[in-house]
Amino acid sequence: MTAAPALTLHHHPHSRSAGARVMLEELGVDYRIELVNLHAGEQRRPEFLALNPLGKLPTLVDGDTVVTEQVAIYLHLADRFPEAGLAPAIGDSARGSYLRWMVYYASCFEPAVVDRAQKHEPAEPMVSPYRDFDSMLAALEAQLARGPWMLGDRFSAADVLWGTALAWTTQFGLVPKSEVIERYIERAKARPGFQRAAAKDAELLATA
């Protein structure tokens, strides 16, 4: 009898968990999908809230460990499967830059995008976590322009995170398109892991 995969991703394709699925495909590991029907309110079921009290996706179960928060899931998986080479190891000179841009997403990019989408004025630059939207985006674009990936020639979990994030934020007009961003998205979407995840999500939606 085949053992069940240790990894279960609670997932809906139309959520931030789409990137977590890409991450699992890029790693090439065995995993199981637990579809959470957001439209039916399944994210508010008591059994799901026991895993993630905020009722948010993605939520990853790895054996006895529950990992929530998008960036935490990427960091956990990349370090959990080092043989895939999606995270610089501790002691690698690229590790600091990798962590910087992973955390930049949660600490600067998302707060700036949400404030802008909801037409909230940012706090004063001295106290704002991202200074202002234009400064936040300019720093990101400058890093992307070094290309082809966030760490130069080295593809990493940071590119799974940013490739999926920029794809959906530009699609919905939350982030303005630029040549450097659009080319980066194209490179990310051409990756086998991105393509496999997209095909599997399309099949999942068709049969849900």
C-alpha cells in the first residue's frame, strides 16, 4: 500500500496558494491538494480554522507541522528540500540577498499594494514600512533589471514568489506594467513548474 504524501496544500487556484503549488511543482516532490472552496465559505469551517485561525490560503501541512503565511511556506519548503537548489544554503554569500527579497515581499510590497488598492494614504516615510509606493517599486525593478532572476543567474524560491505575485498584481492593475516586470513574468511563466501548476489548476477548476 502506497503511503499518503507527507505534504498537503490547502488550496484554491484563485488565491495566493497558486504560487505555493508552483513551488511544490518546481521542487518536484509528492504532495496532496485539499481544495478549499472559497465561494462556499469552506475557509471558515471549524476544521480548517483549527489549522489556520485566520481562514487564509495557502496553508501547508507537513506531517505534524502546519505552516501558514505565504513567505514562510516558501522558506520552509526550499530548506526542507535542499537538493532542489531553490534556496542558497546558510553560509552561501547569496543567502542574505535571498532572504532580503523574500521578506521584502511581505514587509514592503504587499502593504504598499494593499494601501494603494484601497486608496489609503501611506504613513509618513519615517514610519512607513515601505516608505512610499513608487520608492518600493523602484527598488524592486532595479533588482529585477539585474536579471534574469532575483539572484542574477540563479533561479530560486524568490522567483516563484515574485513571478506569481507580479503576474496577478499586474493582471488586475494593482502594479503598473513595465518592460522589466513583463519580461520577468514571461521568464517565470515559461518555467516547467509554472506550466505544470497552471495545467493542474485548470483541471482542478474544471472538475470542482
